[in-house]
Amino acid sequence: MIHRLNEDGESAAGELLARMPEKGEPLRQLAYHLYTLCERNRWAEDARAYNELIGVWHAIVTASHEVGHKGESLELDF
């Protein structure tokens, strides 16, 4: 999600979210947790990336609704 946001903007991140709408809230919560972890460990660059994602989350959700949910779930490999 961060890669799509950085490479192609909020609309592209919204398109990705539209492919897995049921994962939206867990992804948002994960971003918050990872931001906190990065802050505690003084990993400034990683913390900045998660903070940016959190900061534009509303715009990403809006973009996902504009695209329309695709009805297909995308698997994420971590």
C-alpha cells in the first residue's frame, strides 16, 4: 500500500484497497501499530512512511469507493 501510494498516489492506493475492501480496517490498524513500533525504535524513515499512509487514509478510502469494490479479494504476502 505504501509503495502504491508513493509511486502512483492516493488513487492508485485506493484502487488496491478496492480489490480487498474487507481488509481496509485491519490495514489501517496495522499501519498505526507499525508506526508506533518504528517510533519506539527510532526508525524515522519507516515511521514517516506509515505516518503518511495514516495521514491520507481517508483519501485512499474515498478513492477506493470511486473505483468501486471489485468483489475479488487480493491476497497479501507478508
